[in-house]
Amino acid sequence: MNSGFVKNILLSFAIAAVLLLVVNIIGELAIQPQKRTPAAKAEQPVAVKSVKEEPTVESEKNSEVLPAVDITGLLATYDPEAGKKAFRQCQYFHTSEKGSKNRIGPNLWNVVGSKKGSMEGFKCSDSMKLKGGTWTFGNLNTFLENPKAFVVGTRMSIEDNRDPIKRATLIGYLRTLSDNSKAPAD
């Protein structure tokens, strides 16, 4: 074969590759999906928690607005066995027996109704301490749904906790972890 012919073929392939790359980049820029800015996200309500209005929650998967769940209503149907089972996902990080040592997270004995950021023997984050108030059913529900949104800077994360029934079952179990399991005011 002629070396000039081989050079022409290689040059043709190089030009085609560069042309393909340029067309791809132009196509990406021309048909780029519109990205949401943080300001656009802030304009859309994620959750409305008002007793007077019909509360809503925006579903991240399909962007439809769903009614927010009344956690106290779900707690009325709490099943103790399901609560123990729901807590299994937490046992690597938390203990639940009175007087038990802390793990990665604090011991959760007597957490319902306790002051946020004040678990005995556990160094809570400053953001948790600054949150203030006590752990009520309502704010436990919000925290368990999305810990990092409820307390910015928390290290806690929970996988697949979007189901309000699962959260209510877990909160029902946490309520039993106390010498006095009265319902705190929301």
C-alpha cells in the first residue's frame, strides 16, 4: 500500500472524530435540560404544616402534591411488633435500652419528649443543640423523613424513609422507650 494513501485514511478518520465531537458538544448545548436553581426550589413549598389549612407535601419522584400525613392519627394504629422490626435498621447506630451506652448515635431511651441536642453522654452537633425545643411526634416525623433538611449539618441519614406508616411505626416504638410514655404536645 502507498504510505500517502494510509495517511489520507488516518487523516480522514481524525477529521471525522473531531467533527463528531464538535457536533456532540453543540447538540448538548442546544438541547440542554433546564436546571433548577436554588432560588427556584425555594419558591416551591416542600411541606406545609398548618392545622388550619390542608397540608401538602411535594413528591420528589413525580412532582405531584400529596396531602401531608397526620402522624398522631397513624400512631393510634401502632403495632408493637412492627415497631421492634422497624427499629432494627437503627440498631447499628443507636441503642434503645435504659442506661445503654451510646454508639455512633445516642441511646434513644426516653428520646420522645426530651430536649433536642441533650442526650446524656452523647456529644450532639451544635446545629442539633441550636434547633431547640423537645422531640415531639410531629418533629420526629419530619426529622426521620429527611434528617439533613430538618437539622442542617447533622450526620444522620436514613435510607428509604419516605413512607409515613413506617415512620409512625418507628415513632410508636420510640414512644415506648421510656418510663413515662405520655405524648408530648406538638
